[in-house]
Amino acid sequence: MRRMLFIVSPDRPDLYDGLRKTMDREPNVEVIYERRQSPPRKRPGPVPGPERRRTPDRRDSERQRIGADVQAFGWAVVRIEA
């Protein structure tokens, strides 16, 4: 079953209310406010040992895309495969 999650900027309560009203009867859709207040923290100093990942983490790029969409448009949508 596929679910959809709309993430709305806390600066856009009008958009949040509109999406909630529009998507209210959709069983697999959820509308939430973005809760992140600042960019993710990074470890101070060098990371001990060699980097074990061969490719960048897919989740990191997805989080960056979502954050950029929320900042640019006021909202982002995430499709969740269950």
C-alpha cells in the first residue's frame, strides 16, 4: 500500500489548512508541519577510520531534497511504500 505524506512549512498555516481540508477523506494521506528548525548537526572534527560507505546515503539526498522543496515552495510530498 502506498502512502503520501505532505510536509508543510510552519510559516504556511494557510497551505497546511487547505491541504488538510482537501485531503481529509483520503485514507492514505497525512499532512504534517515540518518540525526541523535547523540543518542537521554534523560530528565535530574528523570521522575516525576510513569511510565505509562506497556511495552517499540515499536517505541523506532525499532529506536534502525535501528540505529544499519545503524552503522553496512551502511544502514537499513524500511517497511511502509500505
